[in-house]
Amino acid sequence: MKLFFTDRFVLPLPPGHRFPMSKYRLLRDRLVNDPVHADDVFLEPPAATRDELCLAHDSSYVDRVFTGGLSEAEMKRIGFPWSEAMVERSRRSSGATLAAARAALSGERIAINLAGGTHHAMRSAGEGYCVFNDAAVTIRTLLAERCIGRACVIDCDVHQGNGTAEILGQDKEVFTFSIHCAKNFPVRKYPSHLDIDLDEGTDDAVYLERLQCALDRVMEHGPYDLAIYLAGADPFEGDRLGKLRLTKRGLLDRDRLVFDYFVSRSIPMAIAMAGGYAPSVDDIVDIHAATICASKLALQ
């Protein structure tokens, strides 16, 4: 399996910032030292180009990001301070999902971005720790290159994928699906093709039932040449920003359910890690590592 990592491109953050930047390096370290992944290939992706980014984002926004021309209000909305390292990190994160999708389409069936899932980034604005929308950039690029004719986004982050919906929600070649806690960030939710709003405190059993029914509906709008799966760790019961009550076992069952739907139909998948804000970064890494292990087992 091909796994694309970007942890060498560290986004410098002020002391006490709540974004767990260390999880990316710790995740790769965990996988590299696990015999289960001895045959996997770890690759550093190319940065997404300006042209690729502009397929999903307004060129003026992309240029403001590149040159440091974002206003103070725009940077506050993103939640990160601007730096050249932030720009490079954001480009590599989108590049990693695009590289994973290319690998999946080239016969790997499943490939993984060990970061990504930046689903709050919109056409002309970043938001919620998301600068560029990796799923939208990937799908728009592959559609433009005619590598695919139809794709879907399966967003299982605890927060609604408002940026993905804003960019792709009207595209006939794409089906966007988000399952999330209703009373949570973002306040303004753009409509996906299918949104499943969950009550605070939703547990494993209810979540999995709602997810299975939703995936049946997603499949009714296929077939798909590619699926991008945002395997957020933040529905976890211990997450600071999640408000749901999924256990680690429940999150693993979620992953297995998603993989069963797409692997059984021979639909290539690119997986991105998306959010995770548990007080212990080890819990976040546990959840992401379990997702990756489950994807390998799904192919056997």
C-alpha cells in the first residue's frame, strides 16, 4: 500500500495552540515501526500546483495565500498564522490526496494521505484549520484530466464538510456525503448532496445504523470511478471538539463498513485522516492507525 506523508513540512504554531500538529509525525512513526506495514511504501507527495488549486479555488484567494496577502480576518478564520511554511504545508496536504487518488486509480485500489481532510476550505476562503480543500482539488483535477468521470466524497469527520459542499455540492459529476454532529462547527452548513445530522451524544449503534442507510443512498447515485474517504478521528467519545460518543471499536466498525461498500464494488479509494482533537494525541494516533490497518485487511 502507498502512504503519502507530509509531516516533514511542519506548520509553525504558537505555544498552546490546540491543533495537534505532532499527530502526523507520530502516526508515521507508529506505522513505520509496525511489522504489519513492513511492505508498505511511504512517499513524500509533490505540492499541489497553482493551476490544480485554482480548479477548486478562486485564483485571487490562491494568490493571497501564496503571497501572504490574506487579511487579519481571513487568517483568524483559518486559525493558523501565515508563513511560507504554512503555504508549503497546505500545498503538500492537497498534493498528498491527489497522489493517493492517482495511486488508487493506477491499480493500488486504496492509497492513503496520512494528513488531509481539509473540508472546511471554500472557493475563496479558508476556515477551521483548512487552507485548501484537498478532496475538491483532487476531484476537480482528475475530472479535468479525464482520469475519472464521476466521484464521491464520504465525509465521516464529526464536523460538516461545508467547504466541500460549497465547492462541489452542485457538481453533477460528484456526490458529496457528510455525516456529522448537527450542533457543532461550522455554524453555517452548506448543503451536501446528502447530509446526515446526528444528535449530540450519538453512540456506536445509532451512528453505524445511520451510516449504513446513508451509504445505501450514496450507492444509488453511482457508479463511481473514485471515492475519497475522510476518516475523521473526532467522532471519538474523548474528543474535545466532537460531541459524539463513538468508541474506538465503533470507529473501527465505521471504517470497516465504509471499506466493505467500496472494496466489494471495486471502487478505488483515497483516504485522508481529517480531524482529531482528543486531549491525548496517542488516542488520535490509535484511531488513525486502526483506520489504515483496516484498509489493508479490506483488500485481502
